[in-house]
Amino acid sequence: MKPGEKGYTLIELLMITAIVALVANGAMVSIFQVLRNTEYDENQMTAVSQVESAGYWIGLDTNRAQTVEAAGIGGETFILVSWEQSEGGELEETGQYADTLYFAFSGDSGESWGDWETAFTGDSPAPQSPFSHVISGEYLTNSFMMRFYLNGPNGWIGDYPNEEAHIDSINISKAMFSEDCSSFDDWDNGADWNVYYGEFHGHHSGGEDDRYLTMDTSLDLSSYQGETVTISWGQRATGAIDSSDGLYYTLSGDGGETWSSNIEAFHGYPPSSFSATIPGAYLTDGFRIKLYLDHFGASDEHLYIDNIAISVPIWSDDCTSFANWDDGNDWDVYSGEFRGHHYGGSESERYLTMDTTLDLTTELFAPGFPLTFTWTTWSDTGGTDYEVTYSIVNGRLMRICSIDGGAPTQTQVAQYIDPYSSNCQFAGGKLILTVTSVVGVGPAASSESRQFQILTRPD
């Protein structure tokens, strides 16, 4: 630029451009922050309105009700995954690269995965087979997947030619009872039974009554009439077991007042797991079971029971093919089982991943729900009977109303309800209701939780 001419030098222009860019960037950050805060505020308002709506409607029906039933099926229902597992070869127990079979879950079709969980490490898998694990609520979506991973010396199960992991009979089920056998909190045990390293241990050394291990509280299985309800557990024996050594079980549908005849679980060396269907006659609100130790009296004869579950099957895989799985090169099907052995190839070859998604949202159950109210109103023409039930379905709180036994009408009274943080209980004429709403995702996500204590109307 010539002396005396007006304008900007190149250096001045560059400086101005840099300043404008900084100001613009700051403005964009501020705008983004404002928008994010606005979205959070809107989500917060929505969450508050949803819990208030839930409290209003349930409070209204509580005050009308003559009877309230908030027991659901007698406790929390949860989703359980289980499989039979074993190993081959001399697997290392300790150290950074101990031979380990891991598993993990995804709730978004495999876009992201949860932390690795341990199925077993080293020889003689412990926990014992069958292995079971509760699937936490964050993965109970319509896009559930799971996968397995081999690890061991130098990074894999496969440091030696005979090192193998075996998986069989993978099951996902809706469980209303699960016992890890670490205590007798829910059981009345005879002297022949004790807890030994996280298992129920049986060895006969007392009188006849000492052979029994009895569930000491009843389960309400009445809502499962018409469904296939199974009872299962893991089992093993040590010592010189012969055909006289065995295990029976009996069932009660009336809280232990009467019992079925003995049902044989096994005699001789037991298979690693037991499963049987509970007959419909015992799917009542007074279900109980007791185990009977037959013989096992020699000094070296011992029985071990683990992972007792009562459940309804959702999905299963007999592990005879990879029809439902994406298998890495380290996995094959051998004698009707999935077999894993790492051959030293790429990292991806260690994975065995479910290649289809499962919808587990329909299996959600919040403790205390469904919540049912009944009452009768009277007029000059007679009485009118009402029954109202609240259930949480796919994050929506639904009100189902039937009048005089007619066709029910269904109304959504709230949405974005978190079933794992919403619950209710009824005792002494008071309903204690906790409702949590979660709206949005990421930094803009907002949640609101309210507890309502509502008295029923006087008799």
C-alpha cells in the first residue's frame, strides 16, 4: 500500500480475521451451551410433569379403593442368562494373563459394550456350571446382544495345544427366584446341609429329618399359570458315589401344608445341571420346594448344589451351530458345544458375538407392579364394580380399567418411567409409591424421582 492510502495492510487483515474467528467460535460455544441448557430444562420439566401425573392418577384410585394389591408376583423379577461351561487342558489360575473366559453385554446392537465380566478362570471352572448372571437394567432394551472373549497366558486360552473353553446350553430367562447358595437366608436347613464356599453342601451324618433343605417362605407363581415355569440348579458330587446316592425334591402349592410325592433329580454321579418343569398345580401363591439328601453317608461322599433358579424361558441356544453367532476363527462347534482355543491370530478372532438382537423390553418388571385397585360404587340402581391395574410397559405407565367385568380400556398416564427406580408397596392402609422419570440422553438428560405416601379411604 502506498504512503497516504487508506485501507489495511495484509498483517492487519490477518489479525482481524483471527480476532473475528475467535469471537465467532466463542459465540458458537455460547449458543451451543444455551441450546444444551434449554434442552436440559425442557427435559427436566417433562420429567417433573410425568412423575406428577403418575402420582395424581394413582393417588386418585388409591383414595377410591376398597382393596389394593401391590404384590405383583411376590417380588422382583429379573432377567437371567446362564450356560454350562467347562475347560480342557492345564489352564493357569493366577497372574496377569490367567486363562479366563469373559463375557459382556450390549443394549444398542453392539455399538457399545459394557465391562467384561468373568465366567471362569483356570482349571475346574468356578463358579460352577451352570453359570448364571443377572442382566442389569441398562441392557434390557430392544437391541440386546452378548459376546464372549478368550484370554490367557500371553493373552489367550491357547498357550498350550490342549487349552480349551467349552460353552453349552445358553439360556436367557425371566427369573422370579434366584439363589446363589451363599447363605441359608431363604431356607430351613437340616443338620446334613451347610454352606461351603458359596455352594449348598450335603453330607448325611444325622437323623432322618436332617436330610431336608426346605424353602422357608412362599413364592407367588399364580400369575404364571399356563406358562412353562422351570426350576433348575447346578449339581456335582465327590467321593465313591454309587446308585444309592441321590437327590429327591418335593413341591408344595399351599405354603408347605401339603407336599407332593418324592421326585427324583438323580442317583449315582449327577449330571452338572438339573432342570424340570413345575406342574401347573403348583403355580400358586404358596409355592415352596424342599430337597431330600438320599444316602451320601460314607465319609468321602458329598453333594454340592449351586445357582437355584425358578424362571420362564425367553431365548435359548443349544450350541450345535453358529446360526445366532458371529464366530471368530478361535471358535468352532465340537460335540454339540462351542469350543474356544486361540491360535495366535488377530485380536478379533477371540470374540464370539451374538449376530442378532433380542428384544428384552417386554420382560421389564418393577417391584410391586402390577398395582391393582378394586372398589364398588352404589346408586339407586345398584352397585358398579371397578378394577384398575397399573403396569409399566416399555417405559410407559399404563392404566387399565374394567367396569363390571367388561372389556378393559387402557390409558397412558405417564411416560419415560424408569422401571428399575420405580416401585410400590402397600401395608397398613398406606401405599408408598416411588416413581422416577428419565428424559433425554447425554449431557441434556434429566431425571426426577418422587415418593408419594397415600392412605386408602376409610372402610
